[in-house]
Amino acid sequence: HTLGSHAVIIGVGPASRSAAYALIKAGIQSITWVGRNSKKGEKCLAWCAKYFPQLRSTWLSTEGQQLGPPPFKESVSHLISGTPPLTYEDWVRLSETLQAVLGENFGLLTNGIFIDLNYGELRTHGSRQYCQSRQRAHRDGSDMLIGQGVASFKWWTGSNVSWQEVYIPLKHS
């Protein structure tokens, strides 16, 4: 998927930061983080400033409180969810709460992509339903899980394995 300049990441935990790292290495220029806890938001912004000083980074609370510069509105190429599974209704409520700051649908462009780091039909039902109702592309966290497996295998064994060798057996089991 074509990488744009702006991303919104829901959650500030390890999975969200891993996704941010990949986006930053691929050239994303700004990230708006969304979370519930301002102390964790401050730590997240400090992490960004320390390791990625060129990155424009903002934090928003789920109620709309803001730390950092104003986020880019209606120009988001990637929406990443690092939260536990949410229902369709939760996604609608959160989107509506942040609409004034980010724009409709978290500011996600019509050709943008929503990546829910959860994986599997049940765990991503709410985010998939949200995307389908708004004609947005959706992916789950399977690719990230496979990538972690491949990286772990190499780290533990010193041997390379292709993602196809991991993914195809997983898909058919």
C-alpha cells in the first residue's frame, strides 16, 4: 500500500510503537497518537522526540485533549489500531468524538488503509464492519504476526525462513 505522509495510531503500547517504527522507517512524516491516559501520551511523545526528532508527533485523548502541535486533518493515509478489539459501535463513537480534530473517519483518506493489529475474524469484526460501512480498506494484524514469527525464527536459529513458509501452513491449519 502506498505510504502517505500522515498516520493516526490508536493506542500507545508496544504493538502501536512497533507499527509506528515501521511507518517511520518507511517515511511517514507525522503521527497523531490517540489514547486514554495523558501520562502515557507524554511518554509516547518523549519516545518519539528522543528516537525520531524529525517526526511531527501529537497526542490526543479519547475525549479530545491535545498534547503537541495540531494534527493534520483529513489527510491520513494509515489508521492503525493497537487497542484490544472494539465493537463497531465503539469505532463509530470514537470517530465521532475525534471528528472535529481529525475530520471524518479519523481523517482517513478514501484511498487510505485501516490496519487493526488484532488478527482473526472475531477480534477484528468491529473494525472490519466500520471500514466496510465507510468504504475504506482494512487489514488485520496477521502480516505483523507473521513478520514477528519470521524475525523470531531468524533471531533464535540464525537461519532465514521466508514469510511464505510460515504463512501458508498457518493459513491451512
